[in-house]
Amino acid sequence: MIISTIAVAAASPASARRLSTSAERLPDLYFFWKHLAWQALALGVLFGASLMSRETARRFALVLGGGMLFFMFLVPFIGTDINGARRWIDLGLRFQPSEFLKPAFAIALAWVFSWRMRDPNLPVRAVSLALTGVVVFLLALQPNFGEAVLFAGVWAVLVMLSGLSFARIGSLLGAGAALITATYFIYDNARHRIDSFLGGGTAFDQVDLAERTLLAGGWTGTGFWLGLKKMRLPEAHTDYIFSVIGEEFGLLACALILCLYLALAARVLMRMIDEDDLFTMLAGSGLTALIVGQAFINMLVNLRLFPSKGMTLPLVSYGGSSTIAMGLMVGLLLAITRRNPFLKRRTAGLAQLMGLGDEPARGRASIRGSAS
């Protein structure tokens, strides 16, 4: 969060001046001070969620998911419209239900896929596909094409990790390509974004401005608060904060942030590769896929390698309820992947299922030091 604090401080003047009016001028550090408050709340949520047991975290996520899905059904009717998109609910505190649905969605899917350990004949893939279809449909109504792609991508990751054969993985990729093609012809929001991306930008397009800003600082950047191109960026403190970092702190700082996301993914993978509980492996992988997948989409958009998605950079961008939702996601990830150091695994983990490790001795987990 230190990187986030510095990045928002750098981007705050650009957004504050852009959003100021003749009647009200926002202070340059307006978003910075608000971000500090949201970060404090997010840290509290993260700490509280991380203390949950694995079973409590699962139950909490299921209840949260049901509540957020209910609010998403209400968004088209009572949602708040901002910049042409209706994604927020205002109950005194404005929040985006899909942000809080993300961790609940990953954990709920992991729970559904884990059913097959009890009964291999249960239609877990059909149930998970139906749930994903409902979420994607509700996101398309907002419209929110970017998060629809993210949710569908997480479902695909969990389907593959749950033991899908390579032949079916190929079929799944083909179906995904066909679905994206169909979406282009029937979904106006997606078609406009893709056309704008493929047609090339002008000097005034958001993604083109973002790319120019990101590259303006070279390898080492112009220096803190010395960037000029950021002043033309819309949403410099949220969607395009990666470009602000590139201009003021350089491409080396951008590479460092990329490496931190890769390190997060690698750390979770190292923990999950030897995990013998299917639910834990899938939930941890799904939550990580959400964080890293969203980060990569945001970076690619800023580099003009992906159509604009209106998606923030997780753990870095300014956000209100989205910052709290991200804190909750990291807290649940810690709760679910936490392992009892006194337990010794005796059943097959992911490494063994993939043929990457030795087959462990059969039997239940036992306490270290117990008599053999």
C-alpha cells in the first residue's frame, strides 16, 4: 500500500484540477487524503478477514455473494449512473456490488467444484457455468464488459484446474473465441471498444493519451509531481494511474510493480502446488487470478495493447468501496491459504495430481511428533 499511497499522491493533482469547477476548486491532494482514509478502513477489513477460519471464510463469502448478487439485480433499476454506466448502488454510501462479488464469486465457484470430491457424478461444471452466466449477463446490462471478461476468465481458470482434459480445454478455448466474436456483433458496448482499439487512436483518445503519458518519463521518470502529460488524462487516479507512475517514476518503476504481481502469483502457486484440499487450492487460485488478471488487463490497456475496460489497478489505484473490497479479497486469500504448521500432509496434493511430485503415504493428516 506504500506504492499506492505515493502513486495516488502523484495522480491526485491531475484529477482534482480536472474535476474542479468554477463554483468549487478541489485541493490538489483531495484524492490523496481521501485515499488514506479508505486505506485505513481497508487494512482493518483485511486484518479482520484474515483472522477467519477457512470454514468461516467460505460461509461468509457465500452469504456475501448472495447479497451482492441481489444488489446486482437491482442495479439496472435503482443504480446510480456515472459516465454512461450504471454500476453503483447508493444507500448513503455509494458502492459497486460487482467489486464485492469478486472474492465471493471465486470462493463460491471453488466450493461448487469441490462437490465432486463427494460425488463425481454431480454436474458441478454445469452449475458453475450457470452461475457465471448470470453474473456475466448482469454485468452486460450495466454495461461492464471488462469485468464480464474477468469473471468469465476466472471461471475458465478454475474449470481447467479442477481436472479438465486437454481436449476439453481446447474446446473451451474455441467456445470462448466464438463467444467473443458473437459478443462483438450483438453487444454495442463491446463492439465500440473493440472498434476503437483496432482502428487506432488519435491524440485525444483515452488509451492513446495513457500510452503517451506512460512512455513520456523514459526509464527513470520525470520526477514526483513533475509530469505534465498526466494533466490531460481522464481518471488519472484510478483507471490510468499506471501511466502516471510511468511518467513520474519511469518504466523501471512500472516493471517493479509488474514483478510484484508476478511474485504474488508465484507465492500462491508455490503454496497451492502441494495443497491436498481441492476447495483451498481452487479458492486460492481463483482469488489470485482475480487480482493478477485485473492488474494485467489494466496494464495492457495503459500500454494500448487491450481495449479500454474502465478497470482499476488493484492495490494501487484510488478507490472508495473498491479499496475496501480489495482489502477483503486479500484478507480472504490469507484466511483460506493459511496452513496449520503442526499438520503433516498424508494425501495427494496438486503436485501429485499433476504428476510433479512423489506420491505421499496414504492416510489422514497427522500431528507432527505423534507416535507412528
